[in-house]
Amino acid sequence: MEKEIIFVVEEAPEGGYQARALGYSIFTEAESFEELKKMVQDAVVCHFDEKDRPKVVRLHMVTEELLAV
């Protein structure tokens, strides 16, 4: 059993947020960051049996910014 699972969170091109689990085929998206947190929790609960479910979910926010030079 893994103790934690890490999701990479990015702003979606069409708005909102998307999250992808590292090492697992789990992906979810939502309009707001608060909603995304709930969607991630639900996705983890659905993906794992209770005995195999990680106890901690870590969200790693990735932002991209372009600078003109």
C-alpha cells in the first residue's frame, strides 16, 4: 500500500483545472480549485480498494507563465 499519491495540477487551456496522478491512470478536472480537490478525493476512492487506498493525496500545482523579452 502506498502511503501517498501525487497529482500534478495544471490550469486547463479552456479554463478550470485538471489533475493527473503520477504512476496511476487517474485523471480528473473541475471548474474551480476547491471543486478539483473534491474530484481528486472521489477519483482516489473510486480507483482503489479501501485496504489499498493511499492515506495522503498531494497536489503539486504547475503554473506556466510566458515573459516577453
